[in-house]
Amino acid sequence: MRAIALFLLKCLCTAVTILLLAAYVTGYIRPGAHFYGLTGLMYPFMVLMAVLCIVGCLLLRCKWGWLPVLALAAGYDFLPRYAGFGRKETVHAERPEIKLMTYNVCCFSWEKNNRDNIFKYIRESEADIVCMQEALSGNLQKDIAAQLPQYPYVQTAMYTRNAQLVLLSRHKIVRRENIRFSRGSGCAMCCDLLVGTDTVRVYTLHLNSFGFSRNEKNYIDTAPLVTRNDIQWTKLKSIGAALQHGFADRSGQVDTVSAHIARSPYPVIVCGDFNDTPASYTYRKIRGRLHDAFRTSGKLLGGTFRIRGNYALRIDYFLCDKKFAVTGYESPHLSYSDHYPVICKLTFR
């Protein structure tokens, strides 16, 4: 029995090591016909499996435990993308703080009276800048004017019949621009804001989603993780195809956005629903040389999109120019949408 257990453990250590290394490569390969994007999506699960392999090797005194140890060490830059410790950057200069929020509100349709609940939360947050994705409902402009009068500056960008981007600001918007994509759904908008005597460019994004049907979403949320002979292969293939199309569509979109960011004459803040994980090509390409606010000040796992009950993936982000210091970050677990809001506090260095 020990010989069989050791053989299986060695096989598992090898497989986990290969998958972890494949996940690291994912962010550097433009998604296309291959399925590398799926290995990045599996990264948190692979880390858990690597830890279990290491424990198993310690218990069975198997030297193959060095494989997952070395694989985890090779991805030293990946773990901080998924787990934060709530640090704050030290700011010496007395500069005003900017409080921002990004929130995919799911067309205000997740719960009854959702629009009123979300607007109340935004009012109480006292954020200076609020970026909403999938913000569409009847009389939205009038409702914003009536319920959120503290935001005199409002910009919107429609990108489907059921969704639009909305940017609310206490600071004067001196210029705006819509960024359209040639492939896939979604949209990006940038606004130049006058913050004191400084001009800041804020990007809000909603990149191409996976386009799951309602049945596919229900299957993902409710299907058992382990099945025997009743696996619905047709649905699994359909979900796999949707995932791969999503990876490929976003690759072109992030190339467009990252090129636009590179041309900005002002310090930039990038936020929104990227619809991809921190191990993805999407994340690496947009982040570039920007700071990820979660890596600086986030806590624990920082999931923002609910899937399978309380488990959440981090697909909503705040990235900022190095001219900013991150002084706060939170993502409260509200029930008003399938996404959680993300709040970030920044100040000029």
C-alpha cells in the first residue's frame, strides 16, 4: 500500500508542478486557439493541491515534495496577486486623499429595490469618484440627479442594449473619451478630472464577459465538483468553449486599452470589471507598470465576483500610476449584485 501511495503522490506532485508552471506562462501568451487561459483560472486550486502534496510528502517522507515547493517559489510574484495583508503606504507629503469606487451593479436587477440600495450605499460611502459597470435602468440620469446630487459631474457610455458605463465625480470632468473594441462586447471610457491643481485620467472598463447562458451559469453554480457517470459533457464543452472565446476576445481589447494608457499625458487610474483573474494575460497587459491597489493594501483573498455560493474570484481591479500612494483598499461583501464593490483610497506622492 505504501508503494502505491508513493507512486500516486509522485504523479500528483509532477502534475501539479506542470500545471503551476503553465499558469505562470499564461500571462505572457496571447490567448488564441490554445487553452493556456484555463491553467491560469485554475491557479488557486493548484496552489491548494501543491500544499497538500507537500504535506503528503512530509508524512510519507517522499523527496518529491521539492517539486511543488520549487514550483510555488517560481511563482513568488503570483501569490501577492491573490492574498493581501492590508498594508498601507506611508505618505509624507500632506496631499488630499481621493476615494474611488468601482462597482458592477448587474443592471440593478440582482435583488428587489436594488437600485435604491446601491444608491444609498454610494451616498454613505462618500466616495469622490464612482465608476459603475452594467448600469442601466429606466430614468437612470434622473435617478442619479435626485439620489446622488453630491456628484455634479456625470458621464456615461452605452455599449449594449442592457449595459452602460457610468462615471460620477465630485471633481470637474474636463474631457472624456469612449474606447470602442473591434471584437467582443464591452467598452472602456476615460475621463480627465481636475483634482485640485492636478489633472488625472480615470479609465473605467468592462471587458468582454464569457457570455455564459443562464443554464450554463446555473450549472457552474450548482453542479457537483466531483461526479461519476452523470457528468454532462455537452455542457462542460460549451462552458470550455465560452471560456476560451472570452480569453481570446479580451486579448484584443486589452491591447487597445493598454496602448491608450501608454499615451496618457496625465497620471492614470484604471478600474472596472476585467472579467479575468490575476494570472491572466488580460491582467498582466493592462497592469503593465501600474500599481495593483490590492497588492498594496488588500486583505485576505479579495474576491469580487461571487461563484458557487460564497467563493469569489478577483476580477474587479484598481490599478494606478506610481505617482499615487495607496492608503486604503476594501471590497465589502454586499448582496446587491453578483459583484462586490471595490473601494480604493489614493493620494499623490
